[in-house]
Amino acid sequence: MAQGKVWFIGAGPGDPELITVKGARLISSADLIVYAGSLVPRQVLAVARPGVPLIDSAPLSLPETHALLRDCAKAGGLAARVHTGEPALFGAVREQAALLDADGIDWDVVPGVSSAFATAAAAKVSLTVPGGPQSFIVTRLSGRTPVPETEALPKLAAHGAALAVLLSASEPERVQAELLEGGYAPDTLVVLGHKIGWPGGEVVRTSLANLAQAARAHGFTRQTVFLVLPGQDLPAEDSQSKLYAPDFSHGWRGGWSEGQDVKEED
């Protein structure tokens, strides 16, 4: 019997329609589905074949989860390990994959939509701004999982880039203080995305100076993304992409200069 395979699948931030087509296809053909039940909505698994085991990994240890995936693959099956958001961000794929490698089991990853990007979409904001920030940083406060000193929030804030703080909703005062310490202006736009993609999800716009107050007032102490967005108030004439400017040339379009006739093609 040919050995099977394990697929790690990013389910996105909660909205069942934000899973990729590939991720949904693999779930629909899987022989075993192990999913993070506290974070992945059951609707994501609605495409599973009747009778396929749907196992919530929340009460399981790493060895117990591995045993399920290993046994399915060793029997020639396809095991779907479904994670929330984007598996490469603050996920647990590395340690699971190491055990699969040790047992000689093939595995692959399907990316998912991060809650940071879903929050930007829900708030209708751009993370990068022509004439403003051209970089985007994703980070977290240190806690039970430590953060290297070189990646402390004030040091990252000093770059002045757009920034997302995940997994830190229980300490909004600390988030605010460290962002201000790093040099962001108090009036910098901050978007709070609470349970984005889930029923009752909410977006709140505020300033950095009011971040903690807004988070507490709305009860956002879990499952909240803080998007720090400098450059959002740049004048329109200074923050437009050159890609569609009439005088910008690229491989599919020639630019034109002021006073030059514009030629139309059929």
C-alpha cells in the first residue's frame, strides 16, 4: 500500500468563505480531519465526506495529534490538519512537521488568510501607502512565548512602518505604551479588528493615544488585531500609486508626457 500524506491547511480568520479553493478541495477529499476547534469554525469542514472523522485537537497533546496524522498517512490516507489563519504565522507547524519527517511521512502546506489582512480588508485600508510606509511588520508582545530583544515592540515601532500586533489583546495599555515609546505619533491611526470573520466581528478606528481606552471600552480582550497605520492622512496627490498614472511606462503600457497625444488602440 502506498503511503499517504499530511496537508497543513490555513483556514483563514473565521469566515468559511475565506479558505482557499485548494484548502477546501483537500478537506473535501481527506480521510481524516484534525482541526483547531477553538479557532476554526465547523462550517469550514462542511465539505468533508460523510463518515470522515472530524477530530478537535484542542484537548490533544502534540504526541496524540501526531499519532492520528501518522496512522492515517501510514495507512495510505490523506490527513488534513486544519489551522486557523495563516499556518506560517505563530502556528505550530514546525514541531508537527519535525515528527512527520522523523517518521518519513510526506507533508505540505496550503497558505491561509491572516487575521491581519482580513482586518485591513474589513477596515478598507491599505497597509502600504505611496509616499508613506512601504513595509509591513507582523509581531506580538512577549509573554509565555518570548520575543527576542531585537524584536521588542519599541524597536520595531522605530521603523515607522505599518505594523500589526497579534496575540496581545489582553494588554492594550502595554501595546499602546510600547508603540508610543518607539516613536509613533499619538495621532497615528490604529484599527482594532475584533473576531474578524466571525459573527459579531467588529472594526474600530481610533488613534494610538486612545488605543487602550478603545479596546477596554469595547471589551476587546481576546482575538483582536491592532493595525498601526502611519501615513493614512497623506494628501491624495502625494499618496497615489504610479502604476496607473498616464505618464508611467511598464512592460504592458507606454507612458505619455503632458502635451503628447494619447493614442487609443482597438
